[in-house]
Amino acid sequence: MDPWLSNARDALASVAGIEASELELSDADTRTLLDLARIAAHVSGERTNAPLVCYLVGRAQGTHRIDELAAAVPRSKS
């Protein structure tokens, strides 16, 4: 994780009252989210959909893995 993202993670963890380790992104999760953002921007034609769909995946995450949730997006209808 690059320094800017690490600092952002630490700040978010502090505000949320959780350990920064709870917000760690694995290499696989990073690839999944970046691919999801690419799909959202290109398929929808709106670059602003990329961070928003990643946010929605984050909100939906609980007992589901990021890759399971992200797989639902390309199956959604436009």
C-alpha cells in the first residue's frame, strides 16, 4: 500500500475507532476493486461510477468476500 493510501487508512481507522489492520487491502482485493472500478467507468460511461460502486461494495461487505460482491456488478443490468 502506498504512503498516501496508508495514511488515509490510518485516518479512517482512527475516526471509526477500529484498528488500521481491519482496513488492510490484500493484493487480491486491490486487484478486484481496481478491476471493478475499471468496469464501472467503462461500461457505464461515467468515471464517477467507479468510486461509487467500490463504496457500495465496501458497504455491502460483511460476511461476503469482496470478490463475491464485485462479481455481481457485471451481471447487473444497465
